[in-house]
Amino acid sequence: MSLTHFDASGKAHMVDVSDKAVTAREAVAEGCVTMLPETLALAQGGAAKGDVMGVARLAGIMASKRTADLIPLCHPLPITKVSVDLVPDPALPGIRVTATVRTTGQTGVEMEALTAVSVACLTVYDMLKAAEKSMAIGNIRLVRKSGGKSGDYEADL
């Protein structure tokens, strides 16, 4: 299998998508921040820095729009929708983060969804680190994507 971000001589390059069809594309990514039950209670009840999940949601949305500035070979995309959902899960214990990103274009939005989840998780950590430095960010992955030449993908759950 050849990797698309390398040319014939092995040099990194931005993939030429000019011949790709413009299609509706969507990607969903997920991740989580695990923490002590007491820290989760702070996240739900209002920490010293404010609305943890609200701030993390905005950070994830903003990050998805800046993906091309962060990941060197990503194309800047006209994102048409971003939603970032943070759900407290006492069973972890922690917060589950899901991002859905849509566009109509010539390349997919998987990296934008993954970036949104990553930055939302990092923001949760930042806002709660005074209470617990041992929180763990993990299980960040693409859950599904649709549209484009490679077709649909759905992760095994």
C-alpha cells in the first residue's frame, strides 16, 4: 500500500485533490478523559475556571476550523457543520467526547473531527488539572466517515 502524502521519491507533499469529485462528507470521532469521581463531580458542578464542558466544546469547535494550521499536509476546508458533545460517564469515571464534522468538498474531514476531540479533551484536562494531574486522555479514534472516493467507514465498536 502506498501512502498518499509521499511522492514517488519519498518526499512529503500535499495530495492534489483537484480531480476529486465534490461530495458531501462527514466524519465522527470520539475520545475520553478519565478521572477520579471527585474530579468528575467538579466538572459537572462548575470548577474554579468555570463551565468545563462548555469551554471544552467551544475549544473543540474552534480547533476543527484550524486543523490545516496544525497538521502540515491537511487542506483548509470549508467546514459546514461542527458539533462537539461532552457527556459525563460515571462508569469511566470521566467525560466522553464526540465530534461530528461536515463539509461539501474534495477531501474528507476525518482530521478535523479528530482534532476537535483532541483539543476538547486537552481543554478538559487544562481546566481540571489543579484538582487532578493524573487524568488520562485516551481512545481517540475515527468512529465513522462517509463520502469520497474511499467510501464509507465504520469502526468496530
